[in-house]
Amino acid sequence: MSIRKSRWPLSAAVLLAAMSAGAAEAQQFTCPKKGGELVFGQQAKLNSLDQHTSATASTRNIAQQMFESLMIRDENFAVMPALAASVDASADGKTYVFKLRSGVKFHNGKPLTAADVVATFDRYKTVGIDRGMLAPVEGWEAKDPSTFVINMKTPQPTFLENLSSFLVPVAIVPAESASAAAMQLPSIGTGPFQLVENIADSHVKLKRYDGYTPDTRYANVDGFGGYKVACVDTVVYRIVTEPGARVAGIETGELHAAEDIPVTSQARLKQNRNINLVYLNNFWIQVAEVNTSAAPTDNLKFRQAVQAALNMEEIMESASDGAYRLNVGFQYPGQAQYTDAGKETYNQKNPAKAKQLLAESGYKGEEVIFLTNKDYTSMYNASLVMAEQLKAIGVNVKLDVVDWPASAQRWSNTTTGWNFFFNASGNGPVQGPVQTIRQYAAPQSAYKPKTPADADKPFNDAFNEMVNGATPEIRKAAFAKAQTRLLDQVLVIPFGALNQLQAVRANVKNFKPYRIQRASNVYFE
């Protein structure tokens, strides 16, 4: 593989250059035992299995088992190739040549070719949620059946980092699927598991894809890539929105693994020799998304009043049963680009200031709608506490409680009927600040400006410098500016970092969650 390190972020260059050296030398994983059905208790409903147009974790839990991308992230969240056998960057940083792995087949038996990659990128550019990352691309083409080429308008040092994100990945699909409307993508991928059935609000069932070709450059699963094997025959994702029901399912063995186990159940489960607990610190940053297109949240003074009133300890204590840490902004302490820029806006707990700002805003008691859900208990509890804190300063709050898919769709697609949407950013922060805050940059602008032209220019300028800055130091400084602007203008309100507890039956082996669970290389004792 040819890499020109002067043009690439160091982490990506070193990883890609060294990719094939050490991993393949180790003995490749083989299933000690095959067979059985793995049942996973998922906390939230899903709106679609369309990886291009659904950014929810409930979709990602399942779709990542079926779909694969050219590039992905390894166990340490660094860039690694997946469906790409190699990638060569030109000296001027304006051309990327991807050679595809041989022998890869879709679940319908069709061999993967560069024509499928072209069609996939065409679809993603049209409907993909994160299509803004393709803005610096001039175009793409299939040079031959195994060669896909991307031509850039201008060099971008973070391009492969963006392309390898698994938040809303460019999951490669057959060319004949690429005309599918948003949220309607057929579930035909190249992964080790394929779809059997998707029963709304009940369960999704997958089975082993016998035509899967493991990536022999690696010895074991690595992040969402590596050497993947389907040891179990089938995987069932059962939708279990009630935390107590997930605990009961784990205790009885009806569920083999489950996410988001209440902290209050921890002591009892730890005494059960048939259950192992998995602790995931800094699982996500709990946030309230702000609608700046609807009154009264279109008024900066009103938004600042809300910000001044909030007591983050109270919100996070309720959201997490105490499993949290206060956290300023959109990265975790210890990460390379962490900054506490804008900290003066965070956790002010100042009702008097809030009331003064509320008066200055001209607020007259208009209804303020909280769009929330009960699928994610932490989001619902955060909305309840924030509502009480705002009522205490004289804000007329109304909770609009719907299921998670409905709330996420309304946030994504509407600018009326809500003021605050309760959300969380989990897989973004661990992949870096670009992946975490890209959604606030035009054209997406998750805080919902009235038109794209109303998107916040100082933030967008800082974000563009984060993406295009020539050095890591420039990009880090730009992130500090971008974070400060988001907090100063109250375009989003981060509450803090939530930890999560998962549980797995002891007879389930090699269950190693990577933010979300991975079904590959998991087997029954």
C-alpha cells in the first residue's frame, strides 16, 4: 500500500501503512463452536435499517452486522480499510484510488464491483445524512471492476477520517439498490449476517451469510472491521424498551445480552454467576438539540435564559442513576482534541440570571415544547428534570412524548411543533470532534435555521477550518472556536457524559462491545 504521509493525518497514515504487517501474522480466529441463536435486548425501536439515512444507534446496532464500507475504524477508532484492499493517495492529495478486495459478494450472491461503489456514492450524495463530507469531492468513477477512484476539488487532510466514520457510513450496496428512496434501502449488504425478517416494534432477525468472505489481512474482529466470522446461526434483536424487562430477560436467560442495564440492578446482577457485566464509560454525551426556527427558541436571549437556569448535576443524576460525569462540550477529557472552551456557559445554576434574560427576551409565556421519548430512559428523565428547572423560572413547558423513531424523524425533518429535542451523541465523540459536530454545520444544521442561508456563519467557518486545516494544531484551535460558538449561541445544550452498563450471559463467549454490540466472532460455550 502506498501512503504519502505528508498529506495524511499521522494516525491514519501509520495505521494504513502497517495494516497488513502484524495482524495477518497471528493465527486467525476460528469458532470454537458453531450454532445457536443469540438474542439481544435492544432498548429502542428503529425507524429503518437504511444506513445512509438513519443516524440512530438503534439502526446502527443491527445494520453494522449486515453492511460494510470501503473504510472503517479499528478498535482504537483509527482509520482502517474494510472493503478496500488498498488505497493510494496522489502526491497533491486530490486523487484517491481504492482497490477492492476480491471475492466479496452481496447477500444476493452478486460479486462486488466498482460499479456498485459508484452507485452507492451517487445515492449517498443525494440522500445520505452525512453527505456534507462529500462536498470537497469533484467526482468518482470506476476505472475497472476492481478500481474505484475519487477526485477531489481541493485536498482535504481529514477526508479519510470522515469517510471512515461509522455514524452514518457510506455502506456499500448493490447498484440495483441505489435508486431506493430515503429510509427504503433494501437490506442487502456484504457483511457476515443477512436479514431474515424485520417486524416493526418487535424484533429483527438475522442469519449467517454462508457466502461471506472474511478479510484475511486480520486475525480477529477489529472495531467494525477485521476478520469476522458468524459463529451463531442466527441473531435476534428484540426490542425491549422497559429497563426492568431487560433485566428480567437477562436473569431468566430469555435474553443472552442486553444494553442499558439500570445501575440500580447492578448489585443483584453481580451476585449472579450466570451473568457478566460490561461497563462502558463515557458512553455518550447527553444533549438537548435546539430549534432556532421556532419561537421562542429563535430568540438568543431566551436560549441564554434556558442555559443559565440549568443544573447539570440534577439532570444527569436523574438521567443516569448517578452513572455520569460533568463534561463541557463535545469531547471527553484525555482525548487529543478535548477543550473546555465555552465552559463559562456550562452548568450555571443561576435562576436569577435566567429570569433577567427571560425578561430581556420579551417572553410572554408562550408554550415551549420538549420533544422526547421513553425508549431511552435517560433522555426522558433528562427532559423531566429540565422541564421542572425551566418551570421554576416561569417557562411554560409542554412535554411531547412519542417513541424514539418518531421523535428522531420529527427532529430530522421538521422545524415546527417542537423547541427542544432530547438526544445523545455516543459514537461521534470517540471518532473525533468533526464527527460529533458536523451535524450542526450547513447543510444539515441540526439546530434548524429557517433556511440554509441562516446557518451560523462563524460556526460554519470554524467547522470548515476543523476539516481543512493544514495541521492538527490548526484543526484543534478551530474546534475550540466551533465549540465556543455552539455554546455561546446556545445552538445545542450538552448536559454531561453518561456511562452505560451492559449485561451478557456467562455462556456467551467473546462478547466484546465496541460502543455497540458485535455479533461476529461470538459463540456459545
